[in-house]
Amino acid sequence: MSPVVDLTSDLIRFPSVSHRCNEDVAAFVQQQLDRLQFTTERVSYVDPAGVTKVSLVARRGEGVGGMAYFAHNDVVPADDWQGPGSNDPFDPIIEGGRLYGRGSCDMKGSLAAMLIAAESVTATQQQAPLWIVVTADEETGFGGARNVVDQSQLYREMVEQQPVAVIGEPTSLDIVHAHKGIDGFRLTSRGKAGHSSSRDGVNATLPMISMLQLLKSIHERTQSDPTLQDARFDPPDLSWNIGITGGGTAINVTPAKCQAWGSMRTMPGIDGSELIEQVQAKAAELGITFQRINGCGPMWIDADAPFVREMVELTGTEKPKTVCYGTDAGIFSEFEQMVVCGPGDIAQAHTVDEWIDLQQLDRGVEVYQQVIQRWCCEPHPRRA
């Protein structure tokens, strides 16, 4: 196997599902960074569930500008794994020119490609710094990225330097210059359990029915109101999404609790705040508990920016594009030059048989080598 396939496989073997402590995979990545002569800062925190999480911010080389790469080391659960050859989603399997395993596409393959690319250049060859940031909890509210912004000294230095920034999420190595953000909320209605044949209970579902009617009407508005749409994205609307996650326990028991949630994909200049305010006001009226869910803002960089055009040229793609998912870029909004570009197809992310094409991994190394060479090794890097 090639070095990038070996390293991706090593990373997959860490079962770094977001609700677990990720210290082991962070320590492994730090070992790789130490070997490549990076100065690394560990940024630790305890998540709301009391679990320790670790993000890494690393720098190699001196000077101004340079290039920064961003990844995350957490993955989504894989309880219903259906990949070939093994029932273990963290046992990497190669079959048919693909590497299967949870995180192979989103986004341990990308991180491996960058680490292998960084190995092809020595610190003495660099004339500008190379930064690598690896966050925790990207899949569950961007907690690692938020903590890096709040706590990391190296991150502050990086923002001052304003390097060209690349979020390594899977884009099939196309250049993404803009993406939507995400915002959401949870709703909890409480009553009192009782036998359904009596009047002893208070049905928690009844207030939620009124709330769901409002949520449905908001959905319909987002589908038709042009002020809540942006044709530069597909779909152009806020993708207002609602669901019910809890209700009664049995047909002869009055439900004591009913839960629902909602989310939307925000866009530049369209944050949907008025819609959230409607929901919050209705919740107060109905006695329903309203809880905001941490998300991220949208990312928008001008598609005609010089560095974006240069990235398109380096990768050989046709033109920069927009996407409707979110990334850590929505938190790392202080960078003036940022794109999303990584190996693998987003369609394979979070699937029951997640995989990444081996050719994409090899090509990812090549692209990242070119980016490092262009912005870290040329004597007079051009700036946008």
C-alpha cells in the first residue's frame, strides 16, 4: 500500500466517534507532527457531557503568510455498519480500489494526505509557515473549533499572519468558495403521566401539536419567500428541517414528555433569526422549553478572488462552486483567504459503508504538495 493509504488506515483504527474521548487519536497525530518538526499546541477542554476533548494547532517554518490546513479527527457513529469484509467500522478494508472504514472519507483520508504532503517538504525549504489544525467535535456542534478560537495562542498568531487557508473536507478536490451555515433548536414539552382512562395525566403532546403547526408554516414560507432564498446555492432555500424525537411510552399512558427539534441552513445575509424568534416566542406562550443548538455561520469568499482562481488552476478544476453543508470554516471566519478542498466525495460521508477512492487519496497528496510548494516555498508568495 502507499504511505497515504497506510496512514489513513492507521487513523481509521481509532474509534473517535464524537461522544468519546479523542486523546488517543490526537496523541497519534501529534506524534506525526513532531516527527515532521512542527511546533504543536494541544488545546483541551471538557465537553458538556464531561468528556475530555483535544484539538491540535501546529506550525512549521517562519515568515509571513504561508498556508494553513484544517481538519477534524472525530467521526459520526457507525452502529449500522454495512461495509465489506468486517462488521467493525474501524477495521479498514481495501476492496475494488476503495478504502472502507468510518472516517475514511470524512475526513481522515484528507488529514493523512496533508501529513504525507507535508513530509515531502522540509522546514529548511519553507520560506513561509505551514500550519495544520486538527479539531475535535466538528460533527457535533463545532466545539473543538470554538475552543481553538477562544484558547489557542498559535491560532491567534495564525490569524495575524493571514495565510491561505484550506478546509480539507471532501470535495472530490474541487474548490469550494462558499457554503451554508447551520442553526437549530430543541423543544421539550412536559406534562404529567397518568392512566389514559383517567383525568390524572397532563398530555405533553398537545402543546407540541400547536408548535408543529407553526414549524410547518415556517417551512412552507421558506419554500416560497424569495427574501429567504439565495439562488447561488442549490437548493436556494434555508432547508428548514423539523423532527419529533420523543413522545408517549404506551397507548394507555398519558405522555409526560414530548420532544421536537428544528434546524436550518443559513446563507450570507440570510440568517433566519426572525424565524428562530418566532419559534422561541411560541414556545414561551405554550410553556415549551426552548434550547438553542450550537451551529456555525456560512462561509463566503469571492469566487473571483486571485487566490481562489489560483487554487482552481492548481487543482485543475473547472470553476469554484458553492455547497450546502457546513464546515469548521463557519467558525474560523477571521481568515480572508479560505476555500474548502479535500479528497473524497461528500456523498460517501456518514454512510453505512463509508469509503474513499484510492486514486483520490493519491491525488490529494499531489494537490496538497502543490499548495504547500506554492504558498510556503516560493520566494515571493503572491497575496490576494
